[in-house]
Amino acid sequence: MLKDDIIICNLTLRFLRGMLMKDEFRLLTNNDKNRVMDYLRMNAIGTTFLYGNVVQFGLENNKDIRRSADYYGYFKNGELKGILPFYNLGSCIPHYNDKDAIEYFSEKMKERNFSFLLGMADLINPLYEKIKDYKTILEYSDDSYFVNDNFKPFVMQNIDIVNDKDLPLDTAVAFLKEVNEQGFNRITSKDEIIKTMNERSEEEDSVVVLVNGKAVAHANIQTFTDKINQIGGVYTSKDYRGNGYCKAAVSEICRRILNRGKVPTLMVRKNNTPAVNAYKALGFNHYCDYLLIGLKS
């Protein structure tokens, strides 16, 4: 067979494959919500961020809401096989269960600006390899995703654990600003913090540990599904570290999650040995590798 004939045959096969498989990649709308929710329920642990945000804010982007997004869907034969969201707060949290989604997702990711790429490592790594030469990478964090199915409570004396919303507003905002900037290198403003507090659902608890009335540690529920509450924002002020205050905050959040009949989960850097040990003491165990990649937007 001549070289030109081989090329024509290959092109024809690709065309026929596309016709048979009926791939579709498009922006999702609220008309897709039922199919999206079915997909999220079937992939509960890998889509915790997506689930909570879609439930609260829908699929159509509201630029005034930081946790609203442009959601793209990959379909094969009419079945939703992957979701690619770009959130207004700067994060991209893809999920897919068909490798054919990778090409569609990566091409769209090359076009879009975003600050963070995160998710299960086996899903994020193939996308990262496709886009890394087109983006400026600022951080590559190799984390563990932990699940707690054997809770061991930790209670401290002589501290108070309160909801941040029950503190005077200026006190809460000042401490949450410290949490964001000192704990996670996220520069933020008073207005942004208040907006974030107002966007939380009733299920997204945020607690502060008080020592002699001073706010020193924090933990919160980042997002939720019908089965899971995911913990984040774990932080202790520099002068109070090593005393178990964060562990007490996470323990209290776990207690509340379990009282709802749900499972606590969280992410932790693998090389953060004190945190890993504290979480294991509370009953958490490694579920899968998780990546958080910072990019210049």
C-alpha cells in the first residue's frame, strides 16, 4: 500500500471512530444538572469540590460568586464522562472516567488562565504533562487524600472551640486573613473574606480555637457531598504550634461531620510529618495520592 493510501486510511478511520463514538465537549448549563449530579454521586470522593459548588451555585457562571464556574462536559455516546470546571476564585478541578477526555480537557486548559490545578494524582498527572510547557508552574505539591472511617476523638482542656461567625466580625476577619496569608500564601482582603463567609452553606462549618480568648487555630469544612464532608483550612498561629490546637479543631469538625452521618476527609502534604501523624491519631488513613499545582495566571 502506498504511503498516501495509508494516510488516507488513517484519516478515514479517525473520522469513522468519531462518528461512531459521538464525542462531544461543550459548556454545561443548568439543563444538564441532573446528569451532572448523577455523575458526581457516582464519583463522590474525586468530585467533592464540584458537588458542593454545583448544589449551591448551579452550573451557569455568576461572576460575582467566587465559587461559581464555567463547567465544561465531555460526553461519549450521550453519556457524561468528565467535567472540567474553571472557578472564579482561580482553581481548576477536573474529573473524568474516560481517558479520551484528556485531549479535550488539556486543549481547553491551554486556552484558559487559572491559578491552581488540583485533584487525584492519577487524573491530574496526564493533564499536567499535556499543559506544563504552556504554563508557568509555581508550585507542585504532592499530597495524600485521607479518609476517616475509624474516628478517635481528641479533646483538650482549657480551650474554647467556637464558630468563626460567632466571633465579633472584625476579630473573625482579622484571624481568617491571617489563616489565608500566613497559612496558605493567599493574599486577601476584608471584603473577600466576608464574601467567602457569606457564600458558605450551613453544612460548611468553620471553627476557631480560643486560648485565653485569643484566636490561635482554625479548621473548616471546605465542601460536601451527600456522603462526605471535606476538611481544610487547618492552621495554627506561629507562636502556638506544637500544642495540639489544630488537632483539637479537626477533631471537633470530625465530630460534627459524623453526627451528620457523613465521612470526614482531608488533604495533607506527604512531607508534613507532624500533620500526618496528628491526622492518623484521629483515625485518618491514606486513600489516594492528590496533587495541588500552582500556576501563574
